[in-house]
Amino acid sequence: MHINTALLVMIGLTFTTFGHASCNAKIEKIEHVYDDFNSYQYQQYNDAKKRLKVSVFNDKGCQLYLTMTSENQTYLKGDYQDIGYQILSATQGRVSTSITRFSLTDSFVNIELVIPSGTPVKSGMYQDRLALKLFEEDGQLLDSRDFDINATISPKISLSMLGYSSSSNVIKLGELVPGQEYTMLPSLQVITNSDIKLSVRSENKGMLVHNVYRQKYNIGYSLNLDGSWLDLKEDKIKSFLYKGQSELFFPMSLHLSGFKNQAAGEYRDTIRFQISPLNY
């Protein structure tokens, strides 16, 4: 009787040990299936997404789940800004917690990282690190893998004119009056996701020049841009820092110098505005 009891206990222990070791599933690979983080811009209508496919092998007969942990608490960290993102799970919908559990189907799971549209994002390099862990249903850890998320969002800028006479590149001042300030000018609109420099250049160096007698008759003027008067005898460069506001508006006005004994006729100048991202 004593011998039979001992044998039964040994057999029971052997089966228990074999049961825990029966699942040898491992993470096979992590793939980028889709990624448009790099092309994200503030005014787009659709969310930016990064889709990952995590595949496992040796999972026959296993009941598995996967957890994902964000090192930066679901933020892409950059030099000047952190971008919050959401995690899209097929079973849970959108979640923003730093630890998320996923169920596997057919030996893989799709995970989406989402930057919601309308999120102000400054151009630059961003990163996060994901820790992926594969568990058996009873909580036994089977495998783990780290995965780096990197995104480089390029500067995107545009320049346009809004307001009075903005439909044309020609601004008509009407009668020129000495010392007069003209405020019915369009405003500059800048769409940007980066720090910018705005260059202003007058073809005639801050002079309205007679259309016929160019060498003899001219009228000086100065330009007010965003509250600052610019003497356009030399090219001007103004810098503007991105502060989460992706649309910038710069009102303009023009002030004529005092003049007399000018010939009747048409006077003109061409002002060129150019924007570019600031380089660091």
C-alpha cells in the first residue's frame, strides 16, 4: 500500500510539470503594416496611424494574450514637444493607458497607434519604446520583445493672402497722398508646423517708382507687418517661433513719405514675401 501511494504521487507530479511546459509559444516578428506618422499635418481630416502586426509561433493548443507597455506613457517624446497618441485595440476600442492587453487571432494581433487629427504637432524627431510581452492565459510569461517607435515629421509651411484684394497679387492704393497711411491691405496667412523665417524684399528698395519716368519720379514708403514698421531699403528677415498655433496672421499697412512736385501717373513697386523653416 505504501509503495502504490508513492507511485501515484509521483505520476501526479509528472503530469503537472508537463502541463505547465506544454506551451512554448514565442513572438516571431513585429512588422510595420502601415505608417503615415511622418506625413502628419495639423489640418488633415483623418487621424495619423501606425499599424503593427505581431506574429507568434509554436502556439498550437495555447491560450495566449499579449500586453504592450509604453515607456513614455503613450507619448512620442521630441526635443521641443511631446505628442500624445492613443492605442487602438480590436477588443477594447481606443485606449490611452500605458499598459494594454490584446487577444490573438490566428497567431497574430494588429495594433494601431493613433495621433488624433487636429493635434498640434511641431516638426522634428519623436520616439517611444514599446515593451511587448506574451503570456499564457494562466499568467505565465512566455516571451518578451522591445520595439522602438521613431517618427520624423517634416516641416510643412504655406503662405497666402487674406482679406482686401487678396484675390489678386496687385494692390491698388488709389490716389497717393503725402504722409498718408493705407490700411486696406490684405493680411498674410502662414500655415506652419515649425519655427519659420519670413523674408521681405522690395524690388525698388522701398520706393514707388513712376511707370514711365522711372529714373526721375519716385515716392518712398514703409511697410507695417504685424505691428512693426519695416524700412525696405534693405531686405528684412523676421523670425516667428511655433507655439502650438499652426495658423499665423500678419496684418499689413503702408505709409507714404511726404512728397511734392511728383508727375501724375502710375507708381508701383513689387514686394516679395518668402517663408522657410528655421534651421537649428
